[in-house]
Amino acid sequence: MTAEVSGVTFHDLRGTAVLRLFLAGATEAEVATITGHSLRDVRSILDANYFCRDPELARAAITKLEIAWAKKESGK
């Protein structure tokens, strides 16, 4: 049985692996170890293909900010 994937290169598949591993919770260092990329390349792939497009990251950041504000205000 073959995957019969066309129109992509080995490098495309490695880039997809970077994204999927990261989304599964792997750290950048873990992703780099598995895929053979440098940390710089992992960050570049994530930056170009993921960070700028994921609304969940934005929501998570806002939630963290709201929690920090609530903690600060409750400490007064």
C-alpha cells in the first residue's frame, strides 16, 4: 500500500510534522529532535505557518492577561 500523496515534497511533510507535533504539545526542542530541524528552523516554520493564524493562541494570551489582572487586583 502506498500513501499516493502528490504535489508535496519531503520538506513539506517535515513542516507538517513540525506543526502537528507542536499542536500535540511537544516543545520546540522536542520537535527539532524528532524532525532534524534546528531550533531556529522550527521557530521559523511555526512563525510562518502557525503563530500568526491561530486564534486559540490569542485567546490563551488574553486569558493569561485577565488572570494576572485578577490576581493583582485581589492582592490590593
